[in-house]
Amino acid sequence: MTKSKTAPVKGAHPTRREALKTLAIGGGAAALPLWARYAGAQTSEPIKVGFQVHRTGIGAAYGRWYDRTTTAAAALINEEGGINGRPLEIVAEDDGTDPKRGAEVIEKFATQHNCDIGFGTLFSHVVIGSAPRAGELKLPYFVVSEGHHVASGMLNRYTLQPGITDVKSQVQAMAPFVADNLGKKVTMIFPDFAFGHDHRDYFTAAIEAQGGEVLEHIAIPPTETSFTKYFPKIPRDTEVIYHVMVGPAVLTFVKELGEFFGPQRPEMFGFIDSLEAVNIGSPGLEFLDGTYFWEGNPRYAQDNQSDYDAFFRERVGVDANGASVSDSKDVSTYAHMFGCWETLHVVKAGMEAAGYQGPQDRPALIEAVEAMTGLPHSNAHPQGAKIFNGKTHQVFGHQYITKVVDGKLLLVHTTSIEDTFYPDEVDYTTQAL
Amino acid sequence: MDFGPYLMLATLEGAVTAAVLALTASGLALVFGVMRVVNVAHGEFFMLGAVLAWWVTQMLGGSAVMGFVIALCVVPVLVGCLAALTDMVILKRISYDPERTIVATIGILYIFQQVTLMTYGPDARPVAPPFNTRIALPWIDFVDGRLSLYWPWGLSITSYKLAVIASAGVILLALWLVMTRSKLGLMMRATEQDRDMALAFGIPVEKVYAFVFGLGAALAALAAVLIVPIQQAHYLMGGDPLLLSFIVVIIGGLGSLPGAVLAALLIGLSDGIISVFFSPTLAKILATLLVAFVLVFRPHGLFGVRRG
């Protein structure tokens, strides 16, 4: 049909020779490979970011807020003209917080959706399950996971973590505060998978460096729903409980911890993961008053709130208490989700530095991000200034310690970026691209 | 913690698990006993109970006690009616054929789970307990040759957990009375013993089936309403109770109510005690191993009746 329509070019009565010639041209055009058709239009094609999101499974509460933050960041980047003049398109796929599904999703991004990069995963077992496939497919994979697996050298050159700090640097920066202010005899309670093991290994080493000791390690399966049975293992002479828990039962965990101790609780230092997406005013959590938390980014707007944080809150739709502006009961995962926002801005900066045009420029994108160092406190980096280490593919930044006072988390200590440094364990730049 | 108080805490925690498990498993045992239906969707009725309890208390607002009491009365009835409806619409149409009912209930499992995910969402949501006082428990010790009481660190339970144990006992007693003393129970037992003969004596077997399926689901929902102030309602929470109920029903003897209750106590308490002293994984391993032994050495279960 198309061919016969394009045939009458020169007049109402084409000769047989002319008609054949036009047919041949039309046929040739139809047979051209697909890429050639977009050769001129490439600048307006969207840049596709495959967003691996925990919509279901134990990471669902994080996934919902990672999704909202990512959508807000993409909208902002598009308002400001996109990346290299091309719009950013987020292609979201649920990974079910499951490593096997995670690897399949990566494959879908690369082969089915033709995404330029993969992005967004939080739970460390999903990252560890997906990263090898991303490396094989040579798909740049930007994770927002906190796990030490990127900087430890366990993964590959195509996996980067430029938007959120890792557990090793976080706990190392917390240990001096815990030892100086709370006590030196610590009992650790953590989830029994890679993320929890990072806490176990690096905090134990860090507190020993401060002259303290860990009396007992209590590992709890991340799918556990009842916790009291684990608490008798806490030694009687514990001065500080160090707790970090994830999954749908975090509220039960903290409540049962309070019920176990009653009025005689020791000092407590928790990672906010134990209460992410949970209202700190929930019944049964009163005992937390006076306890301390690590926060990646303070949930409650502080007195010294930066304009950048205010801007970030407004764009994502989070109020001063860290809850959704449309539903005050819908508490965000504020200490982690900024990582999605910042990572997308790093991707934008990297693609623009590399003059990214399409999948053939993926190695150039990796090299451009590896070349980054200082990331200043700005609308693109609302959590604070950061320093990126191109060799280990890991970013380093400020950490915040807050105290529960009258049901709110008030900032009591901010670490320096240098507090979070440790010697490089890998140099990914030596690996082939 | 000293051994004595430690064991007491483990036993109390185990008793809460056992109480909830006994309710859930007796529902499964009842359905299997009377209808010979292996209900794989049983855990989803448990989950629906918890989710609806959240929904009811949320809708009513007001005081925690009021909301909880209404949820306790309304939710099992709602879930029971839903189950009776699935029985009439699905299971009856496939003539309760054993293989097809298993496949059908697997389908029902996924439908309920995914519909909950699509409507209620993937969050774990709490229901406020009607009352919840921490009760520190004393322990006896010999001081200078005389008995004296002291309050060990961490040895405590909440009033609500005690109430869960007590109400599970009351409900199971009521169920036993209904089964053995009432006309309804007589009809159910007659249907269980010989379906055709019961039909010949004018027992409306189809209605009994729908009722039993509803009752089984209502028991699971009741257990869930009781546990939801301690844990939280989540769309995947049906998996564990289903697995444990199957373990309990196999150990206790398929279709035997007293067997189910006894096995629930055994599994619940051993789960509590083994998890405290060793590890929760070991508790699961031992429970599964026990099932294997029961299947090998006493295939009809501890209390089951050998059937021809």
C-alpha cells in the first residue's frame, strides 16, 4: 500500500520505468534498519531509566517512597530541560524485593525496554543478585542501597552507588558518639542478611577501635514477625542496645523491645531503618523518648533546615514531620529516599559530561561518573555535600544523629565527611569496560 | 537471664503462638474432617481476618476497645460468609474432587492475596490493642534456705497476650461443645462419618458443607483478629499460619480436632522454647522433621483414625 501511494511522484501518468524506480526507492527505505530512521530524530528520543522498584515484598514501604522521590526528581530534571536536551523517562518494574526477580528485571531493562541504565534498588540481597547480570549486559546500574557490597569490591565496574553512603562508613562515624555518650558495652540486634551483616562486622570493629566491645550479636531473620523470644539473649550488663531492623514487622520489633525492658531499659542507639515509614508517635513507642537514632537525612525539619531540604520536601510532597502532605499517617522513608533524587542528578551530570547519545556511550558514562569528586550541597544534593570515590564507586557524606524528644527526632550531632572515610578496598577503574 | 525465668518467658511466648495456631489449625482440621477438602487458601482467610480487622477499626475510629470488640464480632462472620460463598460458587461446582479442590484453593489463595495487594496495598498496618499493660513476672529463688520472690530483668508479658491465650481456650471449648453437644454438631459429625447415609437421613449435606467451610475460615479469621494487635496486618501474612497449620494437622491426625489442639500446643511451645534457647531456624527444622517422622511411623497422625 505504502509503495503504490508513493509511486505517483512526477505526475498523474508516470511511465513504467519511473514507477519501477520509485518502487525500488520505497522498498529500499522500508528495508533500512530501524536505527537509521531515528538518525535525525535521536535528540528528541527520551533517555530511558529502568527503575527497579520494591513495589511488593518486604521492601514495599521503601519502594513506595523511592517511587515518589524518583518521579519528583525526573519531573524536575525534565522541567529544567532534561538530559542533553532529551527528556528523561522512568520505566518502573517491580522486583518483589527478590534477588532472582531483580536479575530478571535487569535483563528486561536491557533487552526488552531498551533502557539506557538501570537504577534504584535498595535491599542489598536484590543488589547482590542483580549486579552480576547488569555487568554481563554492560548496563550501568546505579544502586541506592547503603550496602557495603559496592565499595567492598564484590560487584563490578558497571555498578555504582553515587547517591547514598554505605553502611561501613555510617557505622564507623557512629561508633565514637556511641562510645563517648552512651556506653562501651554494646549488644547488637540486626537482620540476618547482607545488610545486617555489614552492621555486625563494621560496627563491631569500629566500637572496638573506640575501646568498647560488643557483648552479643543477635541476628533475626528479616521475615520474622515475633521478637520477644530473641531478647533474653541480651546480656544483663549491656549498656547500649544497638538495633537495626527492616521489613513489615519493624513496628512489632520496637514495641516488643519496649515491653521486654519495661522501665529499666539500657541506653538505645538505633538505625532509623527500625522505624522507617513508621510514625514515631505510634502507641507503644513512648519508651523511645530519650533514645538516639542514626538518620541518613533528618525526618523532621530541623531548626537549621537548609533551603535545599525545604525545596526537596516540597517537590516530593513531604511535610515538616516527614509524612506525606496529602496523608499525615503516610510516613516517608526520609532517611534513605533522598538517594534516588541525588542519584538521578548524578546520572544527569554524568550523561552531560560524557555527551551521552545512546547505549554505545555507556562506557563513557561510567568513566564520566568515575571522574566526579566533590558534589556540593545544592538542590541536586539536598542531604548535604558529598565526595565521590571513583575507584570504589561509592559516595561519602555527612551522617546525622537525632534524639527522640517529645515524640520528635531532634538533631544532636552531624558527622564530618572525613569521619566516614576508610581505606579503599577495590579499584574498579582497573576492570575492563 | 537465668535458666528458670528464661524458660518461663519462652513458655509464655510459645503459649501465645500455640493459642493462635490451635484456632487456625482446628479450622483446617474441621474442613478436612467433614469435607475431605485440603484447603490451601486457609492462610488467606487468616490474612483477610487481620486486614478486615484493620479496616473495621479504621472505619469506626473512636476508642480502641470499641473498634476491637466490633472487629472481633463482625470480621469472622464476614470472612465466614465469604468462604461459604466460595464453597458454593467454586468447590461445589467441581464436586469436591480431591485433586481439583487443591488446584482450586491454590487459585483462591492467589486471588485473595493479589486483590488484597491491589486494594489494601503492600504495607503492614497496626491495630491498637484494646488494653495492653506490661506485667512484670516474679520468679522464686532460695535465699538463705527460704523461698523469696524477685523480679528478673525482662521477664514480663502483656495483659493482652494473656487475654489471647485465655480467649483461644474459651473459643476452642465452645467449638468442642458445639461439635459434641448440639444438633448442628451432630449433623456435621454425621456428614463426616458417611456423606451418603447422612443425605439419606435428610441432612442437607450441601448446606452443612458450606457452613463448615465458612466456620473453618471464621476460626482462622478469629485467630487473626486476636493476633493483629500484636503483629500487623500484611498481605503476605497468610503463608506461615498455613504451613504451621498443615504441620499441626498432619501431626495431630487429619480431621481430628483434639489432635489439632494438642499438636498446636506441641508445635507452638516447642517453637517458642527452641527459638529462645537455640535458633528459630532450628525450631522450624525440628517441626518439619517431626512431620516426616509422623508420616513414616504413624501416617494417620497421633489422634487420627485409620480409614479404609
